[in-house]
Amino acid sequence: MLNTLRLATFVAALTSLAIPVAAAQCGNDSSGFSTWVQAFKPQAVANGINPRVVEQAFANISYNRDTIRADRGQKSFKLSFDQFMEKRGGATIIARGKKMKSGNAQLFASIERRYGVPAGPLLAIWGMETGFGSFLGNQHTLSAVATLAYDCRRSDYFTEQLYAALTLVERGDLSPSAKGAAHGEIGQTQFLPVNVVRYGVDGDGDGHVDLVRSRADALASTANFLVGHGWQPGAGYQPGEPNYIAIQGWNAATVYQQAIAHIGAAIDGG
């Protein structure tokens, strides 16, 4: 099974002068995407990805204009807290989150024993990201990630995500036809591919990290992510408290962080 160390090796190799493969050139529109794909594929093989996996993964990739539009138009994060909560249905998430906590009490208790993360913030993330798994996105994941790896705005960042996605395909944890959110986020709590590799865990014991079909995997992985970003068992997670830093690691938008803390506390409090 491929691991985080191997992923780091892939990424480090991207800048290595020892790789005798022409670097794929980024672009700002669709015109150079096919050329970029043809340059990237041998580069991926040279950096250790199985050629069969490369061909399988890239068989149906295309330039994703919906992804580019989403990347350029993230306006909700500029709203006030009250506006954001209304737009994202915060009150509904709280009400449903309390029911989900009760209905999955054994799962949340198990996760809290293992990771020290209570149900509230996990349910807040789960509810805000996908409506508790009701909508995981409708964009072709590999196309979304490849489009952003090609796009010059954040090419290095999403090239790392693309290598992680190929890693997941190779180990059988991501279907080449998988669909998700516009930036390539995967599963019920919307992990980018690198975070699946780094923090994904097999919460249900079936031998795979399946963040799409397994809520146990998705929620345990989310708890593991928070631990990896400084979560301390038993400490508070409101602004100014020790675990707020872990919530900040989930999303860079201040209003999103505040919403997770607020919704989580409302669920945990009753």
C-alpha cells in the first residue's frame, strides 16, 4: 500500500533535475490542456506511478470549466457570520445534527474514545460539507484535480493533489470514474486527495479507506485530521480555546471556522 512517504517522494521528484522528462506547462485556459496531459503522463510514470494506473486514470479526463468557475467565485466566505449561517442552513444542520448524533451514538462514542474528538464538530463538518452525505458533488474528480494542476493559479498545490489522487487510484481507494466536489474533494466530509493519503483511516475495518460509502471511514478520518492539526482531547474548541487551531486547519475561511465551532457546540450541548 502506498503511504505518505511515497507521496512526498513523488512530489519532491517533480522538481528534480534528474528526471529526464519535459515538465508539463501550466495554462490559463483550455487551449493547452491536452498538451499538458500528454506531457504529464510520462512525468507521472517517471516519478513512480504505475503506467497502467496512469492510462486508466487519464482515460476520461477533460478540462473542467465548472471547476475553474468555482475556483474563481468563492464568494460565500466573504459573508458575515449571520449571513453565512443563513446561506448554509446552520439552524437546519444543528437540528438534524442532534438527531444524527443520537442515531449514531455508538459510532461517535467509538471515535471519541479513539481520537478525543466529540461528535459536535464532526457533525458540523459533515453537515456543512455534504448535508450529512446527501450530496457529495457531481464533478469528475480526476478531471477537477487535473484541471487545477494544469491551471497556473495554484499549479504546484494541485499537482501534489493529482499525485495523491493517482496514489488512491493505485491502491484501490478511488475509482477513476469517481465524482465529487468542484476542487476534487472526496467523500462525505470532502477531503482533498492529499488529506485522504495523510489522514484517511479505515473506520469500519473492511481494509479500505472509503470516504464515499462509509460514514465510519469518513468521520474517523475527519477526527484523525483534527488530531493531526493539534486537537487535544478534553480541551474546548471555541475561538480562543486550544482546539480552535485544529478547526482552523480544516478551512482557511474565518467565517467557516466560526460556523463549525458554533454548530458543533449547539449539537454537543443538547
